[in-house]
Amino acid sequence: MTALTSSSPVPSPMGAPDDEGRVARMEGPLRVLLVEPESEQSHRLVLSLSGHDVDITVCVDGAEALLRVGMLRPDTLLTSADPPEVDLETLVRVTRRAIDIPILIGVGPGDSQRAVRALAAGATACVSRPYRIPELAALLRGSLPGSEGLPEVGMPRPTALRSGDLELDALGHRLFVDGQPVNLALREFGIMDFLLRHSGRVVSREELWTEVWHKPLPPVNNTIAVHIRRLRHKLGDSEARPRFIHTVRGIGYRLDTGQG
């Protein structure tokens, strides 16, 4: 299969790997190996990221990616959560053994369990899919060793959000309550991310829906209420006597962490 690149298909010069498989980067575009079975998605990424000094080599399945990891020794691997031919955990583990690079997982609705297993297998971080180009470009640059957090591309989010007894690790896709990890589904994570970034103020149901589901809120819909109920259960919270998530009748919700 032929790789699609955003600039030249010829690899830029790279240093020799050390004993742990790390390769020193030379100057030039960030070299990304993308595992993306959907051709429209891969073409969009190649075109959009070309303006961010990113050079993409596209693989349509995990088997091709494992072959090209050894050949190209890229700076970063970005893969969908359900790559064809090779399952995600195997792709992550074999890549991690071959070369010490950031491994980013593109997750969409229904991918939360795959993402959790991939992180346990050695993946570096998760990013929402369909990809948002400014967020993805910032994450690609910020995940490299020696980088100082996420660079200012568009409006990148911080890698960690802390307020009171809550801490959300955006790169690791984890939430900690009183220092203890809480396993969240993808939508639950998105809700907590939005509430933490707006801690202390009331956010409407429309705001939450637009931010997390990326479409207008239907006239009759109890999906948010169901997710909030599950979140409260996982946080050890109570609707009657809430510690964190407070319902504001007729409007939406307010996150109160006892800080600020």
C-alpha cells in the first residue's frame, strides 16, 4: 500500500536510536504516522495539518503501521481507536517496544473502553475524533519530549485541570476525586472537562450539549440528565445533597468544588 504524505514522502534525516529505542529529532516538520481507515478523514488531516509544520504518512490499517514504524521511525503515532487488521492494544504494545514515541488515540462515541485499554497498554493520550485541527496540532507538538506543555495553537486546553478535590488529566483521559482515579466514559469525561473549566458558574444544558455532543440540543431530550446521574454516582455525589454537581432548575448545572 502506498503512503500519502502532506509534503515529501522521503523521510527527513533522523538520528540513530539509543538503547531504549528513542530517536533524536532533527530540525524540520513534525513527522506523524497516521492510522486512518477513512480516506476522507485522512485527506482532510493531511491538508489541514500541512499549515502546522506537520508531515503525515497515512496507513490504512494497523499492520501497515507496524511495518512503517520500523521503516520511518516517526516522531508520533496517531491512530483511530479501532484500526483494521491489528487490534489497538497490540498496535500500541508493539510500537512501544519498537520505538519510544508519543502514541495518541483518536476516540469517538463508543470508544471509551478501547481508549482505557490502550492507555493501560502504553498509549500517551487520547484526543477527540473527529479531530479538531487546532487542538490536534497543539497536542501533537505538546506531547513531544522536552516540550513545555501545549503550545499556543488556536485555543488549546491545559493538560490538567484542578479545582478543590477534583483533578482531570486531559492527556491521560482520567479523573481523580480526593486523589482516587474514577473511570469515566467518553461523554462523562467531556461533561466533567466542561464543568471544571467553568467551575463555579451555572452552565446551561444547551452549552453542555453543544460542547460535548457537537450539535444543537433536541427539544425533548433527557440524555444529559442520565449522564449527570451516572457521573454523580461515580463521584459519590447525591442529587439531594450534592457535593460537586448542583442542579439549577430550569437552567442547567453548576460545579462546586469548594474552591474559588
